[in-house]
Amino acid sequence: MQMKQKKLAWLIHALFLAPAALSVQAQAQAQQAPDKQALETVTVTGIRASVRSALEAKEASNGMVEVISSEDIGKLPDTTIAESLARLPGLSAGIDRGNASQIVARGLGPRFVGATLNGREFASSEPDRAVRFEMFPSESVSGATVYKTQSAELVEGGIATTIDLQTVQPLAYKTRQLSLKADALYYQLASDIDGAKKYAPRLGGVYIDQFADNKLGVALAFSYYDQPSLEDRTNNWGFNENNSGVLPGTTVSKTPWGFQNSVKKGTDKRSSVLGKLEYKPSADLALTGDVYYARSNILEPQIIHVQSNVGNWNGWQSGAYSNYTVDGGYVTGATVSGVNMDTINAQWKQDMTNFAGGVNGKFKTGDWQFEGDIAGSTATRDTMWSAVNMTMLQSGSVNWNFPKDGWMTYGFSQDTGNPANYANSVSETWGPTYAGKLHDSLNSQSLSASRFVDWGDMVKLKFGLRATQREKSYNQVSWDYGTATIPTSEFQRVSVAGRPDFIEFKGGFADTVGKYFGSSALSADGRTATTSDLVQQDWRAKESNTAVFVQGDLAGTAFGGLSYRGNVGARLVHTTQTGYGNEQVNGGAPTPVSDGTSYTRFLPSLNLILNLDDNDVNQVRFGVARAMSRAPLDVMNDAHVVNIDKNGVNPTTISGGNPQLKPMMANQVDLAFQHYFGKGNLVSVGVFYKDISDYIGIASVAGTYNGQKAYFTQQVNRDGGHVDGIELIYQQAFTTLPEPFNGLGLAANYTYTDSNIQENGDKSGSTFTPIATNGLMKHNGGLTLWYERNGFEARLAVNAHSAYNRAPTWDSTAFQINGAETWASLNLSQQLNSHVQLRFGVENLTNQKVTYTDPVNPYYQNDFQFGRRFNVGLSYKL
């Protein structure tokens, strides 16, 4: 590919108008060269087209990027953009409810991953800053660019990477477009759970049209997905480390405190709407307005077996233990007599919304082009938890087998599914019942100017200003509704394959609780927050950011005539932040408090691409930059508990949030050799290094409170370390093979990452127990095989990663080691005619299960499964 005078313009088109603009650019070039020999026109569609389009944008970029491109409207290969992102080199995803959700990149967790929508930062429904990428369905997103190196014009915030999601641009198409999808899905795990929803519909569509001689473009998209939320999960409660009696025949036999097995059989109803309007009356003016709205309504009834009282405190149960297995001093399997197994019925409810909208204007006058953008976004998350306990009347014998890194099984001698075996006195448990509300709002304004210049090797100058205002809050109210007498006739048996039977309310959780505990038992209306709510679950964080940048695009020759391109620039960021919360001193009444800080950071960057030949087949890419990732918003609050020794003997202790946290910083270097051959083919070898400082983690640090010596247990900025790795990519479409094998293609990648950064495995912060940094996957790779011929498409994708440290809950200090996993999917489609396509797919082809391991004790594990997912569907394209 020639990169001559128009390469910068071509780059902009490739990045922001892919994939449709590529064909427009090619047509324009053909019209400008009528004296050239006429070439045969070959239309490339399907998987090959999307792979080729993405690779062309990657090659044309002035930095190091990965690109997801749809070859046609509504034809991203996955249900959501999260699944597509997780297959890119260096990236993976944490799983939530069987779906790819938050992204892990280059050995760093979600708090190091920045995200934008059409170049704008947006609010999120997570308590920190992380984005749930499954909230963006394939109908609403036409592509994505993953920036692995920094540039001055890029929104700050992603040390690991910045992911820009792009919505469709209607004026990139010349004619009306319509795409509709309808799928029926089957969830295999539902066949193992009585009463679980097995089948689900999924609908989606995209409409694009142009008016006024292609000066006005309109795009509308929608999606609806009624997904079963299924899970079979066993949690080990940990071990009696210090007061467990020694079982006969052993020298050390630490017994478990107990365990639970929970089964979810709920639903997750997700829907989204996108609207976009483009107006381009001339080549010098372009206006765009867009809105995006998504919601998720999760309702998860749960049935839970609870086995406690097996901890063998000081050996009092040693005589009840038999058939035990001891591994590493821990009892991983046994039979214990004389115990009860209770059943809990519970319900988790979670409603989330995401809204983002904005107006963008581009105006050209003379040699200058100006761009202005105003945007706003909000996210909400309303949650509710409640549970009741059914007590078993008769004791029996429990047996379990919890092998290290193996699937946990258990049994009980009594019939746990017989309602007659339970008392009719039912009490609220695992409480209190609570309802929480999270709200996030983010507004942004930006203005930039650019022009082409002839300043030696600098060919374009760009500078701009961006401001954001963000506020995130959470508050909770909790309550108890006591005990009620519920006749056992209200219970029914539930069978779950491989587990002892359960009981559940015949009429459903909410209706039965309302009937016997009162109609308002599950309502938060009129309730007052408790002291615990106010101190621990009532916080707010505000943040105002201003950034200015200047960037120059480079193009020239070096090293004896080799051409190069790139950019150099700097970004100056100033942030003011305030955290709010309640302070409680020595158990007294909570009082509102606030605190904050401000900081300024300078972020220089340089990206260079050296072309080793005239056709840009061989390239050396280099990037060096200083990057930042801001502190999680939920730990920037000022809520804290103070304990003062009234006798003045012991120092004061304070635990809670830290509104004075500074951003984590990184000096980073990237270097890669890339060999582009043929069309859509690449071999790449790259290395990266990040030196991270001001790392944020839990610790207990000395300080003063009201002039007296004190110790603060909170998230603090501390020493960091380095993250480095190697990245290998091979991608090829085997078009030169004889038919029918010329429809084959392959994409493979592997990333090795290492780091000396350590998290604190002791969430109390009183000691430092070193564990690997959050997100560190030593090994991460993927292999995609695809075939395309005569309207038939097939894709087999396999992604694997080694074990890594993860914080899967709202508590960012509650680390778990997510075990090594291999996720596989198969997608087949056949074009029935020019308008209709038949599709079939399988997700989680190998029925991968998930294991969480305590970062300190390798025998303390939880495991769960979601099962396979099958879909069959039809697509219609106008």
C-alpha cells in the first residue's frame, strides 16, 4: 500500500469511517486516475472483508492499535462488543453471568482500561470507573479501536489501553440500509435445573437512510435480549486454621468452616436503542447528533444449601468425621454425622441503565479545521437483596469432595427436597435486606483545531481543550422483617442435576414473602438508613477535569531514505476532586464530612512508524509516552470510622475511603515489527514495558488525626513496579490455495506478561501479604479459524489464559485468583439468498467451568458453571 501525500487523510478515513469509507476512498482514487489500466473489481464480503478492513485500519494508524470492524451493518460477529474485544491480542475478559464483561489488557485489570464512545468518555454503572462492555450489543456498535499506545489527542485514563467504541455513520453509506436479526437461544444448564428458563429470544435491527442528496443521514438501531441467568455455584467458607482438632491418622487436619451451594434460575432482560443524525451540507461543514440508551433488568431467584457446623473446634467433632481426605494439611473431603443442612431461598434484583448523547460539529475554513463536541451521559444501578432460611428438622450425615482445582461435589443423608423435613418457622437470614442506588453522571465539552503545515517533517498541527464534570454516588437502606410461619404446603421440591434436591416457594420469592411477612416487606419506601448504611454505604465523589493538548503529525525520511510517519505531542491535565461521606467516632452518630485534593499531570507522547520498504510491507513501530489512570471513584469517598482510645494508650485508628488519592502513573515504551503481506495478512512481534508509580492498594499507614498519632487503613498511593511483555500475532487469509481451500483463514495471537507489582492479599490492611497484581495473566492467547465460500461462513474461536488475580465483586480489595480457562465458540451461517442468512452458534463449546481461589490459601476455592449456549437465527438485509 502506498503512503504518499494523502496518507494522513486516508488514515483519518480508515479509523473513523471504517468500513464503508474504505470503499468510498477506493472509488475516489479510481476516479482520480482514469489514465490507469482498468482493474477487475472483486467484491469481498463476510468474515474476510471485516478482517481485511480491520487490518487496513491497523496498518494505517499512527500508533499501535487493534481494530474490530464490521463488513456490513449489524454484522459484528458476536452478540456484544465485549466478546469481540476479548479475542483481540493482549486482551481478555472477566465473565459475569456467562457473558464477557469487563476487559483485562496486557496484565492490568479494568481500572487501567479507559473507554470512550465515539471518542467521548461516558458514565458507568460500576462503582469505580470500569465499563461493562456487554451493555453494547452488536447492532449499536459498528466497530472499535483499541489504542495500545498513547497520543496527545487521546482522552487520558487508560494505562493498559483505551477502547473507543464507534457507532455507525449513516453518510458513510450511499443507499438505504436495513438489517434485521431474530434468534432463538437454548441454555443447556437449564435442563439440569427444575423450573429454569431454557429458551430465550433475541431481536435486533439497524436502519440507515440518506436524504437531501446524501447531505442528511439517519441511523436507528435496537436490540432486545431475554437471557436466562443460570448458575450452579459452590463456595467453600475457608478453614479452621488454628483451632481444628487433629483427626486420627493425620498430623495436621484443618477442617472447613462449612460451605454453600447456590443455584440461580433467573433472567437478564437487556435492551438498547441508538439514534444518530448526520448533516453534511458541504465539504466544509459536518454536524452529528447521537443518543444511546441501554437497560438491563436482572431478577435472580436463588436456592441455596447451607452446611455449617463442621469446623471441629478444638476437636469436638473428631469422632463424627470419617472417610476424610487430607491434602496439604487441609481436609478436602469427608463424611460428618450429626449435622443439619438448611435451605435458603433468596432473590437478587438489579436494574441498570446507560444513557449517552452528544452533538459534534466540524467546520473547515481556509487551511483550518475546527471540531467542537458537547456530550452528556448517565448510568444508574438499583439493587436489592433479600433471603429467608428454612431450617431442617432432622440431622444427618453430610459428605463432600472438594479437590484442589477440581469440581466440588457433596451429598446429604436426609431428603433435602422434602418440604415435610423442614420447620414451618421461616426467618430472614443473610441480612439485612437492603436496597441500593448508584448514580453516575459525566458531562464533557471539547474544542480542537487542526491544519496541514509544511514545517519540515511535521505535516499537521492539532491542538485542543477538553473539560469534564463527573459525579458518582451510592446510598443504601437496609432493614429486617423478622420471622413468619409459612405452611410447608407453600414449599415444593426442586431437582438440580448432580446436587441434593432443594425446596423453594411455590408462589415465587417476592409473592410468598409479601404474603406472609407483609406486603411492604420487600419495599424500601419510607425506610430510614441505618447507622451502618450511613457510614459504610453512603458516599459521593465529584471530579472536574481540564485537559489541553498539542500534537504534530510527522512524515519524512530517515536512515538513508526510509520513510517514516507518526506523531509527537503533549497533554496537560488538571483535576480537582472531592469525596463525601459520613464520619463515625467511637460508635457515635454519623456526621457528614468531605475532603479532596487537586493535581496536575504532564503527559508527553511520541509514536513513530518506520517503513522498511517502499510499499510499507515491513514496518517498525515505536511508541513512548507517560500515561495515567485515575483512582477508582468508589474509594475516593470520605466515609470513615474513627476509634479513639479514651485512655490515650493506643493510637487512633481510622478506616474508610481516601479522597486524596492521586492517579496512578506510567512511563511506557512499545516496540513492534510488523510484516504485512497480501491482503489481510500480518505477522507481528512486539514488546512493551510499563513503569507504574503511585499504585493504589490497601494499606495501614501512619498519620495524624486531630493532632494525635493515628493509623489509617485505606486505599493509598504506594510504590508500583513494572509490567512488561511480548506480543505475537499471525493472521492470514489463504486465498492462494486451490479451491475450495482458498476460503480458509486464520488469526492467532499470544501475549506473555510479567510484573513485579504486588497487591495486598490482606484486605484488612494490617499486614502486607504479597500477591500478583490485579489483572496479571502470564499467558493469554487466541486462535480463530474461519472459512468462507459461496455464501457459507464458519468460525471457530478459542481463547485461553492462565490464572490471574481478579476483584470480581464491588469490594476492590476482595481478590480472587480466577483459574486458567479456555473459552471456545462456533459460528456457522449460510446465505439463503441475497437478503436472508441462516445462522447457528454455540458459546462455551467446551462447557468451561470457573474457579476462584483465595490468593493466600490454594485450598480455599469457589467454583461455578454457566453451561453451553446454543442459538439459531435468521438475518434479513435489504
